[in-house]
Amino acid sequence: MCGLAGFLAHGRHVRPAPERRAILAAMGRQLASRGPDDEQTYDDGVLSLVFRRLSIVDVAGGRQPLWNERRSAFVAMNGEIWNHAALRETLRGTHALATRSDAEVVIHLFEDEGPRLLDRLNGMFALAVWDREAERLLLARDRLGIKPLYYAWTPGGLLFGSELKALLVHPDCPAELRFHDLDLGYLGGAAYTGFSGSHVPSFVEGVDLLPGGTYLDAAPGRRPAPRTYWSLEPAIALATEAPPRPAAEYAEEYAALLVDAVRGQLMSDVPVGAFLSGGLDSSLLCAVAAKQGQALPCFSVVERTTVDAGDVARARRLTEALDLPFYPVSYDHQGFAEQIGFSLASLESFVWMMDAPRFTPELLFKHELHRYAKTVVPDLKAMLLGQGADEFAGGYSTPRGAPVADWDGYVARLSPSPPAQIVARGVPEAMRALVRPEALAVEGRAGAGAPFHGEMQRRLLTLQALNLWNEDRIAAVQGVEARVPYLDHRLVEHLAAIPQALHRELFWDKAIVRRAAAGFLPDDIVHAPKVPFWLSGDASSVHAIMVDCARRCFPAFLEAYLGQPDSLFSASALVALYARTRPRAPDRVESAKLLLACMTAAIFARLCRDLRRDALAIRPMGPPSPLGRASW
């Protein structure tokens, strides 16, 4: 996990060298948490780039950018290439390998294959390759969009970076809030069931995120559109063409792929930990890692909701059985906001950290868990997460609180999904009901794919817009790399290629994952019900925390953000809303959610303007953590 940012300019738009250096310095400051170990800059008057490094692989020799032998091209990369060792073997004899860094294979493959190199990589990455001789810039993002990469076209050229805030310090970067991207239910911390938008939001007009599985091949004066190098369509086509094999074979192959993915993602020259909820997904990762001889320190949220769900007890039993270090972290809703010193400055830090007007219980809890982990294991730089297991394996087929009778009932309740090829081809949402699927068939095939294949396509976007965005930002601000083995693209393709005839057997109640887990976990975890994080039944304790956070922030927010010439909201209206959050008010929880949504939107709008002037001084909420170890 690192950070990169830069700009490509040409002709009369090239700024003087001192100005370019000042912009790169400002960009680097915004990425400092993401890459605390080293900073390097490059500037040739056409391309200007800053790179901040978190040293995980080849700590001593992997400084980036990494050049080819002739020093005619280099790569700067955020992320990891899991299959780099195998790729290095294919390069020996034709290239001189100067480091042990996984990123070095990228520049040599680029020399040989150009953008086609992306098909060879198994990893999570956002990368920039600069061919100095051809004045050609390749920007690319991994298949699932695990690692972020923003870009913006301006009259002066192309801006790009790992985080929005690094772009916003450039004087040419757009900085206006895009209201269309706001989702008040999610912003306010309500239970969120899915993302229904047609694009990944940046929250700023004129700034976009490069979609997962795409690349930009840019040059001075050329403004190309992103090109797709990967999608789920080929795997879905296999599901419709190949006759079904026995269900057991698919489950066995899934287990083997998961073991290989975990083995690869344990790659590190520094300590790796795990977030262990006590549920199926994170427990399976820890058990597989333990079989590889890795004694991962495991961190768990101990809050009333997680205790009532049985997750904490399962996590404790598993770590005892596997002899893993266990860190149960106490979250007491009575006084929690006071304990962590939550204030307006904290909320501002969250918005800055998230590159978005977002603040929810999940963000707060996971942030404090990362903060605690870095406090007790300071050398920790990577964390395994169970994120992504649900989306493609039927994890949402048995929702708690809204059960359905069977697989058919689940499929019937899916939000109306257009055929997969309509989503994949990017048809605007308003047109989807009007387009004939047959007209977009791949290679002459009529509209292929089962209803759940459409859901898989939708979840690809959900992951990028929400889950992966959140995990990356929360980890990055603590100088930690979030790793998600369930999103190894081979696992995702394997699930997408399962024929519809087996969906009921393998995806109802996430059966394929449970079958894979049977060889690693005790029955009580294998068959534990799917429980959403902190939403297990009575969530009043979590709601109390959010109300407390809102009330603690608002008086200072009123003074700093309302009644000013640039105020986004009416002061009197928000004061009235704040009054509805008082104790025993009948709608205090919903009022607090809306109040938090308004505060985060106002903070974000001002943050964008202040960053553009490089006039923002926000400090992340780093270690030490004030939380303590729970008695579990």
C-alpha cells in the first residue's frame, strides 16, 4: 500500500519548474499517511509525479519509481503483485532484474507487451507506467478495483492520484461538490443494503475514478477514454456454455483457490495481521493462514451487538484452537465517543480520510480497530480482511431480519437487474429498460447469464463504490495495507462460471464457502448464520454512539460552518434538527443521522475548496489508541 499522484501537461500548459515542485510537495503531503516510509519525485517538464511508499516487500531495495535497464521507462505502483515470483522467472534471460520488488516485473512486461501486461498480473494495484521516450503514460487499476486511482482532465492536461485529496491541491483540479453522488441513507449511518448507482462516485464534478479492470493510455494532447481489459463476461459465458460438473468439484476447486490466494497474500517482509469478526469469512482466512504456519495477530470488535451475535465467543474459541494472538477490543457505548475524544476535528479528519462525505458506525468501529492494532503492534503494515466473500458466493441470500424461504425467493427479491451484458456495457440506468439485450450480446450470443449473474455484476460496482473504498481509506490513514484474499480474480471468475443449474445448491446460504470451510473450521463456525457487522438485532447501543458523536460535534460545527458566506446549509434549519437529537426525542436517531449527513457534506465541500488553496491542516487520528483490551 503506497500512494502516487501527478500530472501530465504539454506546450503552453507546462508550469515553471518551481511551481511544479511545489505542487508535487503538496500532493505528497496529502499522501503521507498512505506512504510513511519514503517519498520520491520525478519531473521532466511533461510528466510530474510524486510517490509515497509503505515498505512491505524488498524494504531496502524496492524504492520507486522503478526503471527499466535503459532508464527509458519506469513504473510507480500502489499495491501488490501476488504472482510476481512466477513472472520473474519468465523474465530471466531477457531482462536484468535489479530488485526483489514485486513492482519491478511490471516495467519489464510493459517493455515486452505494452498494456497487454495487465492480463498477466494477479494482484491488487493502481499503477502508472511512464515511457519517457514515447511520452506515453499508462494508468491502470486492478480487475476488482481494490486499489484506488482518480483522474481528471483539465485544460492543462491530466491529473491523477491514489486519493482525491492529492488531486485537489492542484490549482487546476475541479473542486465543486457533486450532489448527485450523495446517498443520505448511507451517509447517515443507516443500514445499507446495496449500491444502486450507475457509476463509482467521486463526489466532485469533473473528477472520476478509473473503474476496476480498465486502463488509460494517455499522451500529451491526447484524451483517451478508459479501456476495459477485464470483465466477468467471459466467465459468465462459460457458465452458460459448459455442462455442469458435480457441485462437489466446484467446492473443492474454490477451497484450493482460496488456499492459494491466502498463501500469496501472506507475502510480506513485515508483520501481517487479521481482522477476525468471529464469522465464517474472516475465521476461514485465519484458519487457512494458520495452516501456512502464520500466527497472525487477530483483532476483534467487542461491542454489545457483536457479543449478542455470538461472534466474539467464536473468535476467542478459534484463536485458542489455532494458538493465534487474540486482541479483543472493548467498545463500550456508554461514553465511547468521550473515550476516543470525538469532536468536530475528528469528524473533519474522517471526511478528509475517506475522500468523501461519509461517516458511519462501520467506519468508526473499523478505524478504531486499526488504530488499536497499530498501537499494540506498531510494526504491523498489512491486514487480512474477509471483505468480498459475500458478493459472489450468495452471502446476501439469507438476510437477517428479512428472511426468504429459499433460493427462488431470494432471486425474486433481487433488485430488478438488467441482463449482465447491459450492465457491463455501461448502458445508462435510465435507458436500461429500453435496450434490447440481444443487441449487446457478446460474440453473437443472445443475452446470457442467470439472475444471480446480474447480481454479481451489480456487486462489482458496489464493492468499488463502498466496501473497498472504505477498507482502503481506513487502513491507509494508519499506514496499513488492507488485503482481501476473497477478491483474488481467479476466485471471482470461478464463482461466475458456475452454471445456473447449481446456483441453488452452491450459493443459497453461501453453501460453497461453508463446504470449503468444513476442512478448516469447527462446525459451530461453519454453520453460523450470516450476521451483518453491528446490525445483529438490537442496534440501539450503536445508534446511541452515533447520536453522541453528532451532538458532540454540532456546537463547534455551528460556529465554524454555519452563518458563513460559503455555508451550504441554513443555520436555523440545522439548529432545529439538532434540537430533535435531545434525549428522549422520538426521532432522535434519524435526526442524528441526517445531521451527520449534513455536517459531512458541508465539511467535504469546504475541504475541497481549502485543499485547492493548499490551506488545509487536518491531522489523522493516529495511535495511540485510548481503547482497552476486553476481558474475553
